[in-house]
Amino acid sequence: MRTILILFAALLALTLPAAAQQAAAILTENRALVEKPSRQTIGPIIDALAASGDPAAASILAAWAEKGLGLRKADGAFVLLTATADSYTLRDLTGADLGSAARSDITELKPNAGVRGLIATALVRFTLSDPDPAKRADALTSIARDPTPDSLTPLRASIDTESDPALKAQKQRLERLLTMQFDPDPAARVAAIGSFGADLGLDLRAGLNPLLATTRQAVAGDFSAGTNIARVLVPGSDLPAAEAYDILVAESLAPARLTRTDARAALQANIVGGSVGGYPVAELDSQENRDLAYTALESAGTVPPAATDAEVAAALQSHTIAEIFAEPDPQVTAAARAALQAISLKLGLMEAADLTLDALSLASIYFLAAIGLAITFGVMRVINMAHGEFIMMGAYTGYVVQLLVPNYTVSILLALPLAFAVAFAAGVAMERLVIRHLVKRPLETLLATFGISIALQQIAKNIFGTQARPLTSPAWLDGALVFNDVVSISYIRIAIFVMALVFLGLFLWIMKRTQLGLQVRAVTQNPNMAASMGINPDRINMLTFGLGSGIAGIAGVAIGLFAKVTSELGNDYIVQSFMTVVVGGVGSIWGTLAGAALIGFLQKGIEWFNPSNTLAAQTYMILFIILFIQFRPRGIIALKGRAAGD
Amino acid sequence: MTQGFLSKNPSVLIFLAILALFTLGTSLLSEAYGIGFLSTSFVKTLGKTLCLCLIAVAMDLVWGYAGILSLGHFAFFGLGGYMIGMWLMYARTEEIVLTSLANSPLPATPQEVQDGIATQIFGVVGASELPAIWTFAGSLPVQLALAVLIPGLLALIFGWLAFRSRVTGVYLSILTQAFTLALSLHLFQNDSGLRGNNGLSGLQNIPGLDAVPQASVSIWFLWASAAALALGYIAAAFTVSGKFGSVIKGIRDDEQRVRFLGYSVEGYKLFIFTMTAMIAAIAGVLYYPQAGIINPAEIAPIASIYLAVWVAIGGRGRLYGAVIGAAFVSLVSSWFTGGRAPDLNLGIYTVRWVDWWLVLLGAAFVLVTLYAPRGIAGAFDRFTHLLPPKRRGAPLGPGDGSLQEKEADQ
């Protein structure tokens, strides 16, 4: 015993400094096994290679798994191979070049699939302990993407030696995830499941869900005691009887029911002299007659009997149908189910938070689109159907600026004032040329501005074409603010939210704190009185209309950042914008804010019930608004007294 | 009464005479019953134009006379089209399915026929069951009745809700527009049961009339459209004449005053709104078999606004104005957008009318609204001396109806 120990120590002392040769030595010592490997016998050798600490071991193993390891017939040495057209390029086990050799001089080692699997597992250990942290992280990602029971052992082995704290935490988490799914000891799995608590990670849910996977099975009588039953299904209440019977048929526990197609085929096959089972073919044009004919054939023995309703009921009575867990251990499934329940509660709260964020950003988009209207329609009471086209103009201005200025940050900063200027000019021109002449005829203002709207749309189409033009946001607006796997919001939406707040402030400041705002309010309330106080109502109207239009232009740049810029961009927002103003209460900016919030939250709320169908959400939202106006015809915040006008 | 009605409204007789002359002329120039000068497709265009004139009459009634600028009447038009389209498609598919099932050795059961039709019609949207709204699609009389009743009922409910809460003026317009948008968005969904954005197609093939050439069918539809237009025109003219018409016009000019006089303004408005919705639906029933296809885009709010454009250009408040506007604008529009209008070469830029027609229409519309609020029909006023006094100058009182400077001088 002592001699062996001494020998072993001597061997260790001898081999450690010469680790480079060790891999080669292990291979040579076990040549016979390496040449004809089998899954049962090769394990210790692969483990020895992996544990040798030889830097060449990884490349040897990799080459071996991919049929790149061979024996030179001349001296029996192991070589690494690279196949060329008709020969091999040879390297020795440390990677040094050995020239090339003909194919006949080399025996290629071809490990079978089982052995390759063992080698691959051993290789994972190498990458998990690779000196390069990036490679270790890659290995972790690949294990997480495709978790297998084999990865568990090497992963555990690599945790202690991990130096990077972030990677170590990641490894520990992954280890618990793998333990939960693949550890042979149920207690360890339950403990791993419990260790997560109500964690919201997608990886945890992806790991838990397969544990709870069920299949629908049926047996005659009751299930055996060891079966891990998720739920016993009662035909008629838990699932339709027809579906339950289909399960019995699928498991060959009962004869198939006669489908109409089969019955039809059977009848067709048995037409004898113009009649089937005694019934003339011409009479078989209803299901009842066909059933009669089939029964006649059945009693004559020409067709196999099909299950009748009574037989179906009896078969369902005598069988138990249940959802059976694929996972046999009830402890594990119970723990997984409890964990998922805890998660789903927290998840529900988080989803509500995410929905709120979505709704907020939608509300701010509607608010941005409507705030110009809150001035032109809300304050001045001018119906401007071309408002959407001012939004479109702003968006196209942004697009043109981006064509000229390649830097996205600069171009956006330039585009905002330019869009305002363009839309302001268009608004002032429209006010002077058209709207001023239609002051007392609101319906005709609607029609005239609509005429302008179709003309502007078509002009945009002629200039920019029909395809959508991109308006690219600067890089610092890419990406999203991620709170966890559920709650996140993109930076563009945050920017739009901030912009909406800024415009709300701007509007309030102009209306309440500036000379212009004072005059605007005076002119709206009573133009004649305002005029006699020395205010020029025409000039004020023109400026106000320009201001509202200019803000629509800026909104266009913001909207263009997340929606494609087309000539129909404005069309998509015009009805919603008017709805926002009307629902909120004409003439009140807080009303517009409330209207935008109501519509945004409502639309997201309806979408949540039926996520696949945004069209339905919009439909129901509009119907809701029509009903809402029944109960509050003047909107959420109704002006009272003289300010209410009519 | 009828005698008095016609003698009080000579324009109705003139209109009917012109319409009869037009129908006769088109028939004599058609391929089926005349010298073949007009192609079948042009006869169809004329027939469709007559349907558009009918809905324009309805629009004039509701807007020009009752002052309700509805931006949703094309939705009723489209609904009528969908209803008749359901029958056309169902009956036609039934013929096809029966022919193919006739080859099988067993006679088909009703269920098999039904399933065959459903698969044929709804294969496009990945469904194979007939939705509940197609229950009566096999019966022409029921479907025809529904084509009028469903738009009428919708208009009744919507109008009742809107008028009851005193939504008027531009608010009502926006509300009708929203209603139209909701309807078209609903129809755009595949599970609305009307084939989503594929719409209904193949409507020009009339079931049971396979042997009749399209040339004859197109003339028959032209006659039917002309008859519907004539009847609709007489009904509209009758409605706006007499006491009922005076109340309607009173509501347009000053709703409050009429209400204070004791009339049920809501009732009158509801009647007009529902009646015009039904007329619009009848126009749709006749239009879509000639057009051959209907899809939700036809119902979009923009279509209803174009309808207002036609009536405004033709001249509001005159029934013949609406007809002139619809006929003129839709024919000119199809001439320009059909690529038949010659390009205008300006040297530096060639104006292609396919691209620029809408700009021209929009500009023309603005100009008409600004400078010729009476539209084309305003020209007739010069002959009939219906010109109102010129009311220029500053108002002398605070209200809209107050005397103005020029009037006071007279």
C-alpha cells in the first residue's frame, strides 16, 4: 500500500511539470480503449483527460469528437488531422506541424454518438473554466439556451473556481435552474424550486413550465397509484364528451365514431342496383335517411358497426380520463405549481404596471396629436380637417432634414423648429386665405379644410411617393428602459411622454402668462369687446391658428419617430384627435389631457382582453366614445357660464 | 295634392323628363339594345353614376335641407351593398357547389351543400363555417329587406342617441365620422364574418342569369338605377315641399326657434336621418352589383366626405343640384383618374392628371365653398330670379340675423 502511494506521489511529482505531455501519455496508455471506444468504458479516460490540466487536452477532445484524431500506422502515434482533397495535414497533440500524409497511412478514429456526447460534456467543462470571461459567458448562454442534464456536473464543478463575481452569480443561478429540472434527487429539486421564490425571470418560467407539462390520457377503470395526476377530467363538464371520446379512440380504448365522410364513403361503396341497404339512392339526400341506410347495412353485416351514442356514453363511464404530468414525482410538480402560482400573481401586478406604461405612452401620443387641435378647435372653435396634414408636414420636414443632415441628433434638433416653422406658415396662410372668410359658417369651414386636406395629401404623395419614408431616431433614443423581464418601456416613448408634458407646460404658459395668451382669451370670449380694447382680432386669430398648426408640426416629428412617414400619416390621427378634444371637453387643455388619458387607457385596456386584435380595440373604443358623449355631451371637463359659448 | 305638388315644383317634371331622355338615349346607344356606340363598361359607369346621384339626393336632403352634415351616409350605402352582396355571393356559390356535388353518386344533403358554400366563400379568411349573419343569405327577399332595414335601424339608433343628447353642428359631423370609422374598422376584421379586407367579390355575376350577356344585364341595371333615382327624387321633393319641408328647413336655419315653436325637432331630424339612410342603402344595393366588388375601404370616412363634396359642388338645398354635382364630379373624376385626360406640359414639369386630379378637386372644393356656396346649381338661380338680396357690409346688431348696412339703406 505504502509503495503504491510513494509511486503515485513520485508519478505526480514527475508528471506535473510536464503536464503538456500528460494528455498524450493518457492517450497512449489507453490506446486500445481509445481506438475502440464504447460509452461504458471510455468515461474514465475522458475524465482523466479533462482533469489533466493539460492545455492541449481541450483541442484533443474537440478533434476527437469531430473525427480529427488519428493514428499514424507507421509508428502508432496519435496525431491531429485535417482532411484535404486526397491526404491529411498532420499536427502532433500539442499542435506542432508534422507535415502531411497519404490517407492510407492514417487510421481515423471514429467515435460513436454516445462517446461524442461524453466528449462534448467534457468540453463544456473546459469552456466553463476558460481563462477568457467572454468565452465562459458564451458557454453559459449556450447551456441556458439548451439545458441538458449533462451540463449539470461540469457547471457545478466550475462554480468554485469562478473568479468573476457576475459570472459566478450567473453560474449559480443556472446551476439552480438545472438542478430544478435534472437533479436525480427530488429533495434537491424541490429545494432549488423553493430557492427562487417569486422570481420574474423568463428563464425560470421556461424551466418550470416543462415540469408541469401534461398529456391527456385515458385508462379503463382508475389510474394506478403511482401516476402523477394533475387533474381528473370529467367528460361533459371539464371537456366536451365528443373530445373525451376522441381521446379514448386515439388510445385505441374504444372503436372510432362514424364520421359523416366515412358514412358517405361506406354508402357509396355499397350501392347495389341503384339502392343502398334497400333505400333508393335518390332518397339519400338527408342525414336521417343516410343514417337509416347505414343501419340497414350494419344489420346486414356489410359494414363494421359504428359506435352509437349509448355505447359512447358507456365507454366514457367506464374509463377515467386525466391530465398526467410528464414528471413522475408529485413533490416536484407540487413545488413547481406553487412556485408558478406565486410568480403569476407577481407577474399579473407587473403586467398591469407594464400596461399602464403602454397606456401612458399611447395617451401622450394622442395628447401630442391633439394639442394643436386643442388650440385651433378648442380655443378658436375652428374645425380644421387639415390638422392631420400639418402633422404629416412636420414628419416630412423631419425626413427632409435627415436627408440633408446625416447626424441624427443634430437633424432632430434642427427638425423640431423647422417643422414648427413650416406648419406655422401653412397654418397662417390657411387662416388668412380660407378660414377668415368662413367665420360664421363652421360646417363650411369643415368642408373647405377638408378640401385642403385632400389636396395636401395628394401633393405629398406626388413629391415623396407612396412608400413609407423612415425617420430615424438618434442612437441614444434606441433601446428601452428595462425594469425586469416584464416591465420595460422604450426610450422613444419616454421622450414622447416628456415632450407631451413640455407642450402641456408651454400651452399653459402661453395662455396664462403671456400677452398673446391674454389677447387670445379676450378675442375668443368676445371679439368685438376685445377689438374695442385695442386688440386686433384678425392678427390674434392668425397667430393663434399658426401656433396650433406649428405644434401639430412638431408632433409630426415625434410621431414620425416611431411610425412610418406616409402621406396618410395625418389621416390615422385626425378622428382620434377630434375625439380626444371632444371627449375631454372643448376649450379646456386639462380636458384634452383627460380625454387623451381616457382614450389611451381605454384602448390599451380593450387590447389587453383581446391582444391579437387592435382593430377591434379601436372599434369598441369609438363606440364607447359615442356612448360616452350621450352622458357627458360637453366632455369630461365642461366649461361653464359665459366661457361655454353657446 | 299630387297635382298641386307638381305644379308647385316644375323642376321635378323637368328632371324626370331629362332622366327619361338620358335613359332612352343610353339604351339606344348601348351594345345590347342599340347601335353599340357605348361600351358595356361605360354603360356600367353611367348606371353607377345614377346610383351615386341617388345617394347624393339623400345627402342633400339630410344636409342641404335639414342641416345635418352627416359624414356617415356612405356607410349606409356600403351596408346595403354588403347585404345584397351576401345574397349574390351565396346564391352564386350555391350554384357552383351544387354542380360539383351533382357528380357524386349520392345526392347531396343540405348540410353538405351548406358546408361546401361556407368553404368556398370563407376559405380566403381561413374559416369554413357560415357565420350567423349569413343565416338568411340564401333568400333574396329577406336579404333585400335587410339591406334597407339594417341601415335604417342603425341610423335610427345612432340618430336617436345623437339627437337626444342635442349633439349638433360640427360635433355631430365628427360623431358620424367616428361611427363610420368604427364600422369600417369592424368590417376590416377577418372575424367580422364578411371576409375582412377581401370584401365580397364576383357580384357582377347575377345568379340565374348566366345565359344573359353582361351587355344586357348592364342596361337592366341602368334602368333599375334610373327608376330608383326617379322615385327617390320624387320622394325627396315631396318631403321637402309643404309643411313638413318648411319645418325641416326651419330646423336647418334656427333649430332653437323651431323647438320653441313647439315642434319636436328631434323627431323630425330622426325621420330625415333614417329615411335618407334607407335611400342610401337602396342606392348601394343597385350600385355594387354593377361595381362587382365591395370591401371595407369603400365605407371609410373619406367616401362620405367625398359625398359631401359632390353635393357642395353641385349646390346644396336644391335636389337637382345634388344630382348635377354627383354626376359631374364622379364622371369628371373617372375621366381624370382613368388616365384619359391629356397631360399638361408646363415645360419644366408635366402635370399628369392621374396624380394631380385630387389636388385640383381639393382646390376646386375650397374655391366653391369660398366663392360659390350655391354650387353649380347656383347658375340656375339667375334664370329663376331666386337670388337673395346682397347682404354686404357690417352687421347693425349683435345677432346673426340682424339687419346689415346695405339692407338698412334700401
